[in-house]
Amino acid sequence: MSTVPRNAWLALPATALVIGAFAVPVTLFLAAAFTEPSLGLQNFRQIFGDSLYAKVLWNTAVISGATTVLALAFGYPLAYTIANSTPRARRFLIFVVLVPFWTSLLVRTFSWMVLLQPKGLINDLLIGIGLVHHPVELIFNRTGLLIGMVQVQLPFIIFPLYAIMSKIDPAFVRAASSLGATPVTAFLRVYLPLSMPGVVTGCLLVFVTSMGYFITPALLGGISDVMIAQLIHEQVTDIGTWGIPAALSLVLLVGTGLMFSMARLPRVRAARRSRSRS
């Protein structure tokens, strides 16, 4: 009869806490997708058959994708700058990126509401320098929503990129330049492929976390920018139903799992190729 390793008993309290406080409640909640109001798949038929739910699912995917693209566009140059700066400048830039983590998400979102309102600082600046003559609508629409979400998500893409870029030997780019490659060619053919693991990881983190956002879309988005988390909150608190929110949560969970599987697929194929060659 095998005995339980002594170290396993040390993990027993944490395991029990995770199971009792997380696994069991989540499982019971997701089971409601098949049992409320009655046993069956009626909640999923309603989700995929009602145009309202289809539009919310589409909004969530589009907004999360746009947030990912914009975060990559702003985060990649900043991560490159951090990775290739002097140690002192690198510490300062990392500190600047980390500062938002020390502030509540709710506070940051309210700050954007102050900045983006028609009489806010950004509109005053645009009018002051002559770019516009009337206040621009930057809040309660897709523009304000994306501004707020990209600002929140930037660290999630910067640090994975920085972790990869800091390990790239600059000699590779210099070697490409010495062989006649232009800076653009050296970047596209050498540096960018080497940094792709950071790009994939960062984009995956941003996209997955954006799909479950609630506070920023609720405060900065418009009526046509409702996302899944807002609909789940409305169904539970205002309507009092559990079947539809559980089904929506399960759809979100399955979508997240598919994203992780797609991200792992190239690595799995590469591992299979290396095994077949060996």
C-alpha cells in the first residue's frame, strides 16, 4: 500500500480552499446553463437564436480584438524601447508602466471620464491648438471605450514583449545589416520573428482579459457597445435569471479555451516535427 508523500499534506489546505471557494461554486453556476429554468439546452438556443445575444457576442469579440491590435501597436515600440535602453532608463520606464497597477481600475476609469468629457482636458487641448472648433465626442462611444481599455491593457502586452526582447541578441540584427539588409528588412526578417513568442503571449493575455471586462465598458462605452460581462450582470441583478448568464459564461469560457488552444497549436506542431526528425 503506497503512502501519501509528506509534502502532499502541505498542499491539502490550499487545495481544499480552491475546491470549496472556487471550483464548486463555479461548477454549480455553470451547471445552471443546463438546468435553469428546466433541464435542456434552451438557454443556448436562445443565445444563438436571439439577435440581441448575437450582437453582444459580436461586440465582445470585435472590441476585444480592436483592443488587442491597438495595445500591440502602442506596446511593441514601448517594449522595444525598454529592452534597448540603458539600465537607468529601463528602470524608469518600467516604473512608469507599473504605476497604473497601483491605482484602482475604477479610479482610472473615472479619470478617463473626466479627461474625455466635452469640457475635459483633452477637448480643451484640441480646441486650444486649433485641431477642432467644437468638442469631440470621446466618451460613451466606441472611441472612449477603446481608449480606456487600451490604457488598462498596455502592461499586459508590454511585459511579455519585454521579457522576450531582452533576450534577443543585438548581434543578429547587426549581422543582417552587414549582409546588406536594410533596417526595415532586418526588423521584419530577423527581429520580429524572434519576438513573436512575446507577441502571441501578450495578445492572448489582452484579448482574453478584455472579453471579461465590465467596469470600463459600463462607464465609457455607449448603448451599442454592451459586452458579455455587462449582459451577465444585468441578467442576474435586474432580471434575476441564472440560466442565460450561466450559458453566456460557459460560451465565454469555451471561447477562452479555444484561444489558448490556437496559441499552443504552433508549438505542438513544432514539437511533433522535431520528434519526427529525431
